[in-house]
Amino acid sequence: MKNPDDDDSVGARLHIDSTAAPRPLSKTERGAMYERLAQDFLEREGLQCIDRNVRLCGAELDRVMWDPRGVVVFVEVRARRSARFGGAAASIDWKKRVRIRRAASAWLWRWRGALPRCRFDVVAIEGGEVTWLRDAFGEND
């Protein structure tokens, strides 16, 4: 996992206002809200959503995006209130990365034509700030 403090690993950052909702959101609702926020952010950066919340091989691909440079991007969205226990990006351990890679491989079986290049990105939302980590981990991390 690349260090989010390294300039070359950070794709972009955005600060969001985390005002309270009229009622507390459930874990599922919060997850959906953060995934939508991540998708909107990535679309503003030029990516296109081609699939979302895909469950394959015991894992979920939060978003599958298309980078206009000809790359399929598998996006893991993580949100934490603070970096107190390592932060959002650090919460993606090796087991989670294995499950994401396995699900991505299964997703690619559906692809028609020559297989495109792929990468694994993370959108970390922490304390009201969105950080996009391009190529956060690879096939063998």
C-alpha cells in the first residue's frame, strides 16, 4: 500500500463539509453516501462509472470506473471519522486486497474483447477530506 503522504500517490484531494444529517444514518446509508460522494468526485476528475456495488467471489467492488486513457479502475471507498487508528486507506489490509483482486478478476471475465489495462484505486474519506490514491495497490501487493 502506498503512503498517502507521498505526492505521487495522491491523485487529488477535496475537503467536504460534514454537517449533521436530520437523523443518524445507518451504516449502510453512510456507506452508500460515501460511495456516491467518491463516484461524483471521480467523475469530476474525468472517470466514468461503468459498474457499482458488484458482489463477486465473496467481495464487493465499490465502483468500477473507466479512465479515458483506456484503463479500467477498480475503486475501493473507505471512510473514517479520523486517522486515529491508522486512517481510511490503512484499513485496507492484505486480506481485503486479495478479495478485491479476486473480484476484479471475476469481473474481467465478463469483458468482451481484448482485456484493458487495470488499476486499483482507493478513495479515502477522512475527517471531511476526500483523497484519491491512484494505483494504491497492484496485482501482487
